[in-house]
Amino acid sequence: MKNKLLLWSIPVLLLILGAASSSAQVVYSAEQGSTRLSVGGGLSGYSPDVGGGFWLGPALWVDYNPPFNRGLLHGLGLEAEARGVLWNSGSSPQNSQRNYESTVGGGIIYHPGFLRTHAISPYVKILASLGWNPIYQFSGNPFLVYQFGGGLDYHLNHRVTIRGDYEYQRWEQVPSYSHPGELSVASPNGFTVGALYNFGHR
């Protein structure tokens, strides 16, 4: 009987050791850091500074994380972002045009290593974009948009990340495109919930 138990315990022990080794390798590869490209999108809900309501629309993210393995640069990356909030927005009283807010731009995103856990990565970001909104402008020329925000990335696995994102925007006239009657400054803000697919290791 003892011999049978011993024979059964050997493969079970080998399976446990193999699983532990695999888990350690996963954690190790995650800690080492490697180049990663992440692409995804989500649903945004924004409160415009002028016009009222709570506007909805799609957002797109493309994140690039260089292989900084240690130090303060670990977790620093680049982000390109595009957003168009056009649902539930009504129409502009100035020209009866359907309201919308769209931005296209990019900047830096930073996941501080000391705040990260195995699955959760808080981040902050600073972006600059060109923006369009018929309430803010009559000429159709773009505004310069500064975006400050942050949020949480929850890593379901090495490939899929769930993201909750908050962003505060400051819209300013581009001097060469300024037009009489346009707002000089506006400050909408809102949230985006979505997911990214990661190409490469986390």
C-alpha cells in the first residue's frame, strides 16, 4: 500500500513542481520588461464645458512601452489616442449642426512600478491633441487640446488588459486659426472604460 502511495505521489509532486516553476517564469518574464505594443478601445462618457448633457462615443488607444527594465523609466511609454463623443449630444444652437467632440493626438503614459501589483497597474498620462467641437468654434479650425489623466489597468492575462480611464481636457485656440466669437478656453472631462490587446509580454 505504501509503495502504491509513493508511486502515485511522485507524478503529483512533479506536477506541483512544474506548475510552480511555470508560475515563477511568468512572474520573472513580467518583471524583466520587454517591448510591448497594446491596441484597444472603449466607450467614453464626457461632460462638455459648454452645451450640457453627458456625451458618449468611442475611443481608441495605441500604447507603446519600450523595454526599460529598471529605475524610474520602468513603466514609461507612449500613447496615441483618438476619441469621438457624438451620441446624446444634441445639436448646436448656433448653426443647428449636430454636436460632437473629437480629438486626435498623443503623449506619454507612465505606470509607476512601486504602485503595481501582479494584476493591477495604476497610471498617469499627459497628452496633446487637435480637437474639434462646433459649440466651441464657428470656423471649423481645430483647437489645441491639453489632456491630463490617469486610471487603472487590470491585466486579465498577458494578452488582455481592462482599462478604466479618467481625463481632464483644456481646449485653447490655436492663435493662427483663431476666429472672432469662438471660445478661447474650454475644459471638458470624462471617463472611458475599455480593453486592450497586448502584443508582447506584460
